[in-house]
Amino acid sequence: MSEERGGAGAPVLVLRKFRQILESFTIERPEQTLQQITRATGLPASTCQRLVQNLVREGFLDRHEDVYRVGLGLVQWAAPGTFGLDIVRLTKPALQQLRDETGETACLYVRDGAFRTVVSLAESRHTVIRLFVVGMVMPLHAGSAGKVFLAWDPLARKDAVQHGLSRFTPRTIVDIDLLTEQLDQVRQDGYASSFEERDLGAASISGPVFGMGGELTAAIGIGAPTQRMSPADVPRLAPLVVEAAASASRLLGYRSGARLTDSVD
């Protein structure tokens, strides 16, 4: 990658400009032309063009015709685990359909140790929403998506217990025996629901997403304010979440019967 000359601070200045370019890409603006990048960064046109070409050459940006986006290589290095862009791209139709059918924000989560991270979302069009952003990190034991990981991934339960079950609200389950009972019910139902366990006034319903080999790969779910989602809404919304999870699993290559067992030791 080329460096601008001009003293010891020049490489730092170049890195700063690279960061400006990369930060110009957002969830709302994932693809841009060179002109849009130049306008968003405020860099001189010739400088921006040269730096963008370097970023493409090194794999930090991808180019298709006249449009650029964050490079697949960079996404794979930065994303939690090794899921990278593929799981986001493949499950996007299921995520958007879940949002459209329920009217609530739909999120895709992957696990990293005792935590879960939002890697993709389809935001609700309601004025009042639960705020989710890509990259948001949350604990496993508080919230429906976390309980999906705990219910179907033995390593997730081990990591969560070792990390400790912190209390976030009066409704947070911190008793391991009670949590174990809940997880048994989650596996029986095929989904998890949560009401004000991580944040007061927040509710969610999530289901498991399985990979080609039958392993739990992710969790998909909806989140909403309790003013729109109460326990009485679970019978109506849970089947939609379960179907979205099944659809996402099929998109990842999962076929029914691939899992050897649903039990968690």
C-alpha cells in the first residue's frame, strides 16, 4: 500500500484518511460512488481517488462497476467469529420478512463467549422502537436471543456461568436452577421470549438458526417496547419468529433431521 511522503507523521495522516473513507460507509449508506465518498469525507478529489484505489487493492474496499462497499475481507476480519458477510447476506430475506410480518425490528445475533452480538437487522418503521445497532453486544442470560444460545449450545451455557449471571432488572434470571428450567421450556417450545430482563420496557422473542451441519449458528428475533409486545402477544408472534428462524436455517443449507440431539448437558 502506498504511503504519502512528508515526515514521521505522514503514515498516521494516511491512516486517518483511510478511516475517514471507511467511516463514510454506514448501514443506511452501504454502497457509494467515488463522488459520494469524496463528498462525505471532505477530502480533495485526487487524494480520495488515490486512497480509494489503494483500499480496493488491499481488499479493504470492494468495487463493482462504479460503486464501492466495505470489502468482504475487512468484514470477515472484523465481524464476531468467522461468519463475516455470508450469514448476513444469506439470511437477509428472512430478516426482512420477519420485520414486515411483525412490524417490529428483526435482528440476527451470533455468539462470542458469554455475549451475543447483533450482526444484521431490519428496523421497524414504527416511530417508537427499541434501539438496536449492528455491533451491539449483550449478555446471554438476559434476553430471548441469549437464551436461544444457552438452550442449544452447551458451550454457551458454560461460558455464561463462568462469566457470572449479573442482574440488570428485577426480572433478570440469576438463579442457575431457574434458568435451566427455562431453557428446558425453550427447547420444548422452539423459541424463547423475554420481558424486561435486560432493559425495563423492552420485550423480545427469538428462535434458533442452524447451519448446514445442524449446529446452532445464530439466533434471529424481534424486539419491541412492552407497550406493543406483551406476554399475550407471544402466541401470535412466536410462530412468525419460528418460521423466520427455519427459513434462515434453510438459507444456510440446513435440512431437517441434521441435528443429532436437542439436549444440552
